[in-house]
Amino acid sequence: MDERVREHAEILVDWSARVEPGDDVVVSVGPEAHELAVAVAEALGERGANLLATYSSGELQRAYLQAHDGEFDEADHELALAREADVYLSLGGGRNTSATADVPGEARNAYREARQDIREARYDTRWVSTVHPTRSLAQQATMAYEEYQEFAYGAIIRDWESLAAEMDRVKEILDAGSEVRLVSGDTDLTMSIADRTAVNSAASVAYDSHNLPSGEVFTAPAETEGEVVFDVPMTIRGESVRGVRLEFADGEVVDYGASEGEDVIGDVLETDDGARRLGELGIGMNRDIDRYTDNILFDEKMGDTVHLALGRAYDACLPEGESGTASAVHVDLITDVSEDSRLEVDGEVIQRNGRFRWE
């Protein structure tokens, strides 16, 4: 086994999920993540945790959704499993990144809505999502497989404590701020962040961070006004999406467009009322992620980018007792801020052309 696979597993178990002896751990394994799953199982065994592995496949989900009548019952058996778990680890790695591309949007939305309680139960665990570098992901990133492995492990196997200290500077500014303004090209957007708590997303549940790799600082905006253009190409629900434009008034999307994949954005916005509001403002700070890969787990963390998510807000950003945007979706969209751009907090520029004021 490649030693980097074991390092990946150890970071996931120890730094990210903080697994302890006796923890009940559910590990969801993608079809091509077998090698990482073996390393994770070994690490969990060494630490005295209890392992239950499940299988997660895009092809399997496609077959189920295509055959179903669209009236989904609540999956109480899966809900019980999520509620009993202490830790939930998702090891992504599929054969085909577009496996569910031809599933109708109505079926996707109905399925997600029926599983809302399951997602909430998982969010109550020490959950972490990661991916095993696969040939399908390398192909999606237009990279050779070996090149993609070097890229992925460079972003995952790194000094997380050092990055956490750097990102804390941005967190402090956002925590003290009331309004954020993003200006770049055709984008001019303002958002309230008053009384919000930013998350220093350093790839560990100890930081309220649940992705590996990570490397972003994010918060939950409100009262969004203006227009934003997302120039980073993405795959959403198995379909290519480019050149997305959103216009906000009174906190909601009132108009939208895209040069490619406009129907996909429309389906997302029609999921529920919360899908028309922002649930996240994130600032990418992992500069070991230095290129677009068409994979949101990596791309939203890239330095010199800002991303906004339609839909669900994370409770960690909200004052106690306050509920933010509630939705069955959380769909991230990314814009490059490396040129002709600035990010302001309460009128003060904290980042210009991708560089922070202290850089």
C-alpha cells in the first residue's frame, strides 16, 4: 500500500474526526475508495473504535432513483443508524463522476427532502468527508493519474496546525464585522454578517470543520443584496455548470442565468424556499490547492477564491437559538478573486486581488 494512503487515513481518524476508544464509527465507502477504507479500518482497530462500513455508489443511487415512483418514505432504519453513531466518515471515490446526471431533478429533490432528518442526525456526529484519489477524479480534473495523486495528497497531507493559525486572522476579522462587500468584474454583492461566528475550517471537528482537505474560513451571511458572477466551472448533480449569475434582493435570488447548465441552477433554486437564500460565504486559503479540479471538496478551498452556497446554513455560524437558512440543499458556487477584485469588511479592504492586507 502507498504510504500516503496510510497517512491520509491517520490524519482523517486522529486530526479530523478525533476518534476515541469505544466510538461507534460508520464509514461510507465509495466503489474506488477500497484502499483508503482498508487503511481507515486498520487505524480504527488500533484505536479501539467500533466499525460499521456501508457502500456508497453513484450507479447504485441512479438505479434506485430511476426505478422509484418518486414518493419516498422516511428511511427510519438509516435514521436510527445515524443517531446511534458517534462518528460518520465519508470516503468518496466513484467510477463515474457523472453517474447520476440523467436522474430527473424532481426525483433528486424529493429524495433529498425525505432524507433531511438523516442528514441532520449525521451533522450531530463528528462527521468528516474526504476522497480517495481515483482515476475518474483525475480525468475530471484533466490530469494524469499520478499527477492527480501528487496534487491531492499535497492538499491533504500538510501542516494543518500552521494553516489553522493563519486562518484565525481572517476569522477574527469576520467575527468582529457587520457587513461584507465583494467586488470583482460584474460582481458587486453586500451581505450582513452581524452576530455571526466564522468557522476556521482547518479539517478537524475541533474547529467545527468537516472536510479533508479543507482550508477556508466561512460564515453564514444574511440580507444579501446585489449581483454576483461565478466564473469557476463546476459539475453540479453530474452536469457541467459555467458562468452562473445570481441577482439578490431582500436576501433572495430574484433572477439567475448561466452560460451552461442554467436548468441545473433552476432545479436547485426550486428545491425549497431556503434554496433561494445564501447559507455560506467562504474564503479559500489552502494554497496547496493551486488549480481547478472540478471537485468542490478541493476547489472551494483554493487560495484566491471566494465561494457562496445556496441553501442550508451551518449552525456553528449562528447565535444560540437562532436558525439560519434551512434547506435540503447546500450548493457551492465559486468565483476567482485573483485579479481586479476586493473583499471588504465594514468598508475596510481585507483582501485585494487574492492577497490579504498582511501579505
